[in-house]
Amino acid sequence: MIGAAIVIVAALVVYAGFFFYGVAVKRAPKEFLGSSPDLKVDPPVAGPSWGEGKEWISRQTFQDVSIVSEDGLELKGYFLPSERAEGRTAIIAHGYSGQAKDMGAYAKFYYENLGYNVLLPDARGHGASAGNYIGFGWPERRDYLQWIHYVTEQTGPGAQIVLHGVSMGGATVLMTSGEVLPQQVKVIVADCAYSSVTAQLTYQLKRMYKLPSFPFVQSASTVTMLKAGYRFSEASALKQVRKAQVPILFIHGDADKFVPFAMLDELYEACRSPKEKFVVPGAGHGLAYDTDKEAYKAKVAGFVTRYVH
């Protein structure tokens, strides 16, 4: 009787692992984002500037570009050169279930206000890029090393590169920060990034399903290792920023309930490179820019231009 109960429980845990892999990691529409009480905009994680940015992108002559990842995936991106850039380039990382062209407001800022080239990559498993799973920034960190190499090839060894990401994109650029980066990478801007995949999924599992982390996150992590080649425990922006050597600007809205605001200080305290943090009062998840555009742009411009000349 006890043995049968153990088998049943084990089967349920395995089932839960596959279920939550399908919900969170597998490439598929994420309907739960639209019903989340923490993301009350449409599309998810988008303020008024989302539409304005889309319209701006539609008027630009972006070049369709691509790279092949270390594991053989064709990854797509969109490159907009500026006559004023002189090698200065912003690579902008979009969020979970989003795509490159969602980032038009940020691209417009770097292109028009700062005169930078802009590269907007579609993350693996998103947009026009190949891949059947979401990496939450961990495999993407290696992809970003290749995008950095692409920019250097396009603009020359004198390139000066800014990595700017929002939400999962923020976590992606922070995970990239702990890698051995070429000297062309001058600064990182991370907006509403989570500290680690385990911490973020634990928080959302409790908030959305009223379930504890153990054994569900661990089971889903095992399935992710089998299907996508990484474990949640590896995917830690917190661990990576401890190794970072480039300056980092951390941004977060203090009303963010999708990626807890407390993660800002965790990441900031762990970082040993030159750093600043910028808190936007009243901003929900991914809405720091929309909540106070002028302050956001002034802070980013001031920080970035300190290191990019």
C-alpha cells in the first residue's frame, strides 16, 4: 500500500514537471501572461510606448541579419546603422514571450537621442529565431557573445557596445555580464531583471498556483535539462553579476509585482563592478520607461555616456 502511494506521488511529480515545462519553458503562446494580475496591459509588459515604438520601427530601414548559435540554431536580428554612431552600438534584449521589434521605444532612444547603431535580436525560441524552448537568459548569454562579435565585425574593433535588456532581457544581459567579455562591451543596463530562474519561478508558482517550490520547480528543471540542456539552478543572474567587470545600471519600478522589486537590491549588492541603481516610483513590471520617460532617458544617457565616448 505504501509502495503504491509512493509510485503515485512520484508519477504526479513527474507529470507536474512536464506540465510546468510546457507552461513556462516550451515555445508556445503564454496565455497565463494575459491573465496575470501583475500584467494588466495588452500585450503583456507593454505600456503606451510599445505602440509608438512599433510605429517608429515600421518607418526605419532595419537590415535583417542572422547568426548561428553554438548549438546550431539560426537566430535572427534587426540592425539599424546610424551615420553618427562611429561604432557606438546598443544591443537591446526583449522580454519573455516577446520579440525584437517590441523594443522600438528603446531603439528610438539610442538611435535618435544618442546617435547609436541599434541591434535588436530575437531570442532563441522567440520571434523569427529558431528554437523550441525559452532559455530565460541562460543559453542566450552565449548567443549574446556571438551578437557582440557580429557587431564588432560590422563596425570594427573600435566598437563601443551597450547591452540593454528589459525583464527576461534584463536577466539575459546580466547573465552575459559574468562571461569573459570583449573590451568592446562598455556598459550594461538591466531593467526589471530577476535574480535567478529558480527564484522567479518559485515566486510565480506560489503566486499563480499556490504551490511550494519543492518538488515542482526541481521536477520542471529536470525536464528542462532533458529537453533544453540547462538546469534552472545554473541560470542565475545573481551569480553572474558577482563576476561582472563592466559597469551596470540596475533599473526597477517599485510597484513591480511580476518580478519582485526586492530582487533589485539583491542584484545590486552582489555586483562588484561600477554600478548604480535607478528606482522608478509607481512603475509596474516593464513600465519604468513609460512611467517616467524623461527621468529614465536622462539616467540611462548619463550613465552610458560616462563609459561610451
